[in-house]
Amino acid sequence: MKGKLACAVLMAPFFLLLVTVFLVPTGTAIWLSFFAQDQPGLGFGAESTVFVGVRSYVAVLSDPTFRGGLLTVVLYCLIYIPLMVVGALVLALLLDSGVAKLRGWAQMSLYLPHAVPGIIAALIWLYLYTPGLSPIIDLFAKGDIQINFLGINTVLPSIVNIALWSNLGYNMVIFYAALQAVPREVLEASVVDGAGPVKQALRIKTPLVRGAIVTVGIFTLIWALQLFTEPVLLSQSTPMISARFSPSMYIYDAAFTRNNYGLAAAASVILLAFTIALSFGVTRWTNRKAA
Amino acid sequence: MTLLGRTTVNVVIGVAVLYTLLPVMWLLLAATKNVDALFESDLFSFSDFSFVENVKNLFAMDKGLYGRWYLNSLLYAVIGAAASAFISIAAGYAFDKYSFRHKEKLFGLVLAAVMVPQTVLALPLYLMASEAGLVNTFWAVFIPALFNPFGVYLGRIFSQGYVPDEVLEAARIDGAGDLGTYFKVALRMLGPGMITLFLFQLTTIWNNFFLPMVMLSDQKLYPVSLGLYQWNSSATVSPEYYPVVIMGSLFAVLPLILAFMLLQRFWKAGMTAGAVK
């Protein structure tokens, strides 16, 4: 009995938080998505909450700005995630290859951007994208190349670059740690079998850190789907980013600019379902590939 | 490996290092320039060295708002991360050392919480906070940041790794109660794990932007992230804000870099545990 009490005491604070800042809000979001605020009598009557069924869902899904935002974020994931996973893995493999110089320094430098808060990273890069401030644009201008990082076709890659810069080193460290755990006998055996360093990296080491690759992939996906900070900041400087550029921005706009809670809640639930479905799909797909 | 191979490896790593370091170098150099120099002169000319002046301007701008924001960020992040680490590790330890019905299902729920986007929870949290009269207060930003389900997951792993069951058994035989054992014996062994969780959550809260944006309207309660966001929007109209935002960014980066340098090994421990399982 005493053990049970202790267990409950240790878990209570966390589960109190789980309920108040996770379960109840999630339930509230689902609940809100089926209701709307209606003001009868030309808006003079008291505001009342009425059940509207799936009306908000239909409204969100048929809204071209929401679908556009979803498409933007899918496109963003398709560019960002492969670049991130492959980039971080290649760097980790190179650092693990045994011929890399100044390994500790390289790792620390690569990790450094992760200590820069997301909004600051976005600020630094925004200034590096801004004509007049940016030494990069000046450099290109000397070679007579006009470059606009915040144009209609470049703004998405520019956002990808910010995210890549922030997280590349972090994921590299995770891969590197996993590579360090690969048994040395396995590697020695492959050398005896005549595998060169490239073949060893791709055929032996990479499959052995599959678990880390899947973990990094899924976390990157979940974060990427929430895309908000970078585009919100860049939108202060370029008209190419609308207030509903990504689903998260759509939710913010619906909830706090248009004060349409039903619409915002429906969009939230759709984003949540989309996130769960994709993470689940990726997990299933990688498990099947392993079998 | 061939000489060509060696050279390629080091060149690729070198380029990646330049990619990560140069923007930070730019921030450092830009922080020494006043508005005119920022837009005109060569990045490496130090003829108008205004570092000290920029620092003064930063803390004087808008009646010293930045100092206020910095203090807020420190309060949100340091106290929040410490409390969060304490809460998460206790739950992780309980998941590891006790067995009860539906334990793994409950743990699955904790893991599922990692997946849920912050933006999904923001509106309901805002409505709940406004119901409780907490909107636009310190608590509206502080309380949700204590919740760290991934920390519970790591806490369970740390507990498996650092706290042998024999030690707990010995304490029990000595007549110590379960809670006494946890606070006097287990918690000490979990110390390094707790520092890891503290650092993780410190980073998360220091980075927190979306929730403060939703919850706070009083500038005096802003964390640095939200404050700089606002000043940047002013800079597009009045350029005298640019050097201040740049200097403010530089100051905002310092605490995490410092924490990271001082406590590097704890950082790595957590990341390794998370990836390798």
C-alpha cells in the first residue's frame, strides 16, 4: 500500500500537467470544432454557442488558403527532411570515418546554431537576406548577379535554409553517437571482407543506425509540420508570405485575428490528425522495410 | 584511405563548419556597427566601432524594456526548467520502479503527447487561461512550459541506467520509506540525468515564442524572443532599431551557449539516450 502511495505522489505533478495542459486542451479543441458563436438579431442579441456539426471542417477544407498552406508545408517537408537527414548523416559518417581532423572543434561548431533560439536564427538569416544589410547579396552584386532571397520562388528554400542551419548539427550529434555504438568487430570484419571506406559507410554503418535515422526523421517531420516561427518573422519583411502561409499560421490567424474559434479549432484538429497519420505512416513504412 | 579521400572528407566538414559559423560571426561583427555603418560600410572596417554605444542603446531603448525582457526570459527558463526537470524525472522514476495496471498504456499516452503540435493546444490553452483569469500574466506562459513528456521518457531511461534495484532494496531493508528512499538515495543518482533534462527544457523555454505571442499583450511580461520580434517589426519602419535588435540577439544567444559549453557532457548524454534507446 505504501508503495502505491509513493508512486502516486511521484507521478501526481506530471499527470496534473498532462491533464490540464494536454488532455483538456486537446478535448477542448475537438469540442470547439463542432460549435460556432452565433449572434442572433443582427449582432445585438446575446452571443450563443450552437452546435454546427462538421460545418467548420467543411469550411476549413474548402478554404483555398488552408489547402494552400497545407500544400506549402508538404512541399517544405519534401525539401527540408531529405536534406536534413542526409546532410546530418553524411556529416556524422565523415566525422566517424577516422580521418577527420579537429573532430571535437568541428562537432562543437556544427552544434552551435542549436544554442541560437529559433526566432534569433530567423532574425540573423532575415538580415542576411535583406538587401543593404546582407554581405551575401553584396558579394553576388559584385559578380553582377542580382539575387532576391525573399522572392516568390526563393522564399520557401530560404525558410528551409534557416531550419537546416538551426538543426543540422543537433541531428549530426545524434547520428554520431549512434555510430559510436556500432561494434568495432563488425567494422573490422567488413574491412577483412574487402569493403572500402565508402562501401563500409553506406552498406554497414548506415543500416546499423537505422533506429536513429527513423527517430530523427519522425521528430523532424513533427516539427516541420508546425512551421510557424520562421515564416511569421519573414512575413514582416516580404509580401510573399501571407498571414495564412502555413496551417499553424492559419490557426493563429483564425483564432486571434478573425476570432473564429470554431474555424481555428477545426483547423487544429485537422493538423493534429495529419501529424498523427503521417508519423504513424512513416513508422509503419520503416518497420515494413525492416521486416 | 587515399590522400584524395582524406582531403575530400576534411573539405566537406570544413565547408559545413563555415556554413554554421559564418552567420554567428556576422552577428558579432554587425553588433559593432551603428545604423549608417550597417547599411554602408565594409563588414570588416572598424572605423565606426560602436559596440559599447550599441549596448548602451539596447538597454536604454523604450525605457529599458530589454533588461526587463531578459529578466523575464531568465525567470521563465531557469525556474521553469528546474521545476520541469524535477517533475519529469519523478514521473520517469515511478514508471521505471513501480508496476501498476495499464502502466504501458499510460506510458504510450505520455509518448503520444510528444507528437501533438503546440499550435493545436494554443487556442484551448488561451481560452482556459482566460477563463481562469490568467491571460496576460506570468503564469500563462510559465505553467504550460513545465510539461515535458519527452523528459518523462528520458527520466525512465535514466532511472533504468543509474538507479540499481539492489540499492533501493537495501534502503528498504534499512527501514527507509519509499519517498524517503527516492529523495535521499535515488535522486542523488539521478543528478546527471536531471541536469540533462534541465538543459533540454532550458533551451525549449528560452526558444518559446508561440505561446507568449498568444498569451501576452503586456510588453513588460514579454520574453526576449517576443520582444525582439516586435522590435524587428518596428525596424522595418524606423531603421534605428536595427543595431538594437542585432545587439539584443547577440545577448539572447549568450546564456545557452554558456550553458552548453559548461555542461557539454550532460547535453550529449541526453541526446544519446534519446536516439539509441
